[in-house]
Amino acid sequence: MSETLADFSLGKKVQAKGIIQKVGVIGCGAVGQEITRTISQYGLDVVFLDLDQERIELIFKQLDQQLDDVINQWGLTTGEKRAILSRIKGTTDYADLAECDIVIETISSRKRGTSIEIRKEIFQNIEAVVRPDAIISSNIATLMISDLAAALKYPERAIGIHFILPVNKTQIIEVVRGIGSSEEAYEQVIKFAGMINKKIIRVNESPGNIVTRMMVTTINEACEILMEGVASVIDIDTAMRESSGNVYGPFELADRIGLDKILKYMDNLYQEFGDKKFKPSPIIKRLVRANYLGRINGKGFYNYQGEKAIDQTVTCAVIK
């Protein structure tokens, strides 16, 4: 068990702890659910916070179905499923995060822009209830963790953690230290990564890190190939999967993340760097305007039945 630690005052370093036992997740959308399932699968308790009780009940139904899908693929037993779910608690009250060793913000904002002020407020709400030694993190894609840490009384506790989709199959996480992040907090996150069987990619603070910047440029280039009529959505995805060993092709990945989110990432990176390689493809813009958002609403580059892609969407009418 972890030892009891004395509180520390402003200006002191985050002190090293023992074993990590409980993790908080703020926002349990598609990505938050993957993170929650993965953490619980490795024996850690998870408390996720979402908007209301109705939303919490829906999330548990979705988690239950997702785990059944894994069972159907012989990747899990019913006993293991029960154990995973038993370690997950849903709440609408920040006070229920009080005993968490790490809290990860992973809100699924579908608005344009960075939502940085909302995320800062979330950081402050977390800090108001957790212990002074608890780590406060964000599943950052295009944000700077230092910007979020500025809202904290103890900014040295803030570390960026970026989970790579699909979370249960990808063996890495990007870990980002902010300007004021302490070595002790960083070591705790490295320990946490090891507990959930993830390798650390150490990233110097930069908008987009490695994966997001590479991903959006690949998706943009795939859109360019599609617009030129070189190949179909399915063939482009197949070529990229087979040649690179990736789980998803660029269009499959865009649909999985959400085309509106991809558009937001591109807009943010283009605003930050001014490089045309980050400028959103007209295809992405037009699909989002037509409400083709991907798996979340059943139509994107592909049509979906539940979680499964059933055929390529006839995008020509939307694109042209």
C-alpha cells in the first residue's frame, strides 16, 4: 500500500509516492472510455466524472457492450469483464476524485478552438479536491500543458499524457513535461505508464506533440490523393495499413477520432505554425459541414452499423 504523505506548501516539490491505486478521468466520451477500460484492466480503480446521471448510465452500457465485443473475439472472459467493471465508478461530483493519485482530463469538446478556458477551470476544480501530491494531467493533442498548469496553485504537479488510439492496442503514450513540471511528478507518470503496460515517449513541449502532427498531415495527404482520383477511400486505407503495419488507415482513423475533432486539430496547428501542411483539406471541411463526423454518428468516410464500418460512404456528392 502507498504510504501517507504530508501536505506540502506552495513552492515545495511534489514528493514521490508509492504504488498508484486510483485514477480519475474527467469526461468519458469515446476516448475517455478507452482510457478508463485500459486502466481498469490492469487492476487500478478508476473514477470517471461526466455531466449527469443519465450520461453515466449510458457510459456504463457502452462499456458493457465494448467488453462483450472483446469477449466475442476471445480476448476476455466474463469473469475478467466483471472484475474490470467492478473497479470503475461514475460520478458527477468532483469530491469523489479526492483519493485519486492521478486525474486525467479528457473532455470531448466538439466545438472549434482549444477550449482552453474550460480545461483550466476543470484543472482548478480537480485541484480543489485532490491531495497536494496528486498528479493533474490532460490527454493533450494540440494544447500546451504549461498553459493549463498556469491555472493551478501547484503547477509543478501538471504533466501532459497523450494516449494513442486505439488505447488498448497501442503500446505507447506521449508524456510531456511543462515548464514547471517537477521531476517527482514526471517519475510518477512514468511509474503509472509501466503499471498499464505502456512505453513512454518523452516529448518536449510543443503543440501537437509527435503523433497528432504526423497524423493530421497524413490524413491531409490522403484527402489530396482522394481528390485527385488516384484511389478510393478503401484502397488508400488498405495500402497504408498493409505497408505501415498500422491498425487503421488514415480515413478509418479520422472516422474513429471524429472528423470535427480532426478539423479542430488541424485548425489549431495551422494557427500555431502557419504551415500549409496543417491547413485542413476541403474534404474534411465539407464532410463536417454535412455532419459526416465519423463513427460517432454513423457516417464519415465510411458508413457504420454500430462500431463496424459496413461500406465506403459515397463522398463524391458531398465533396464536389
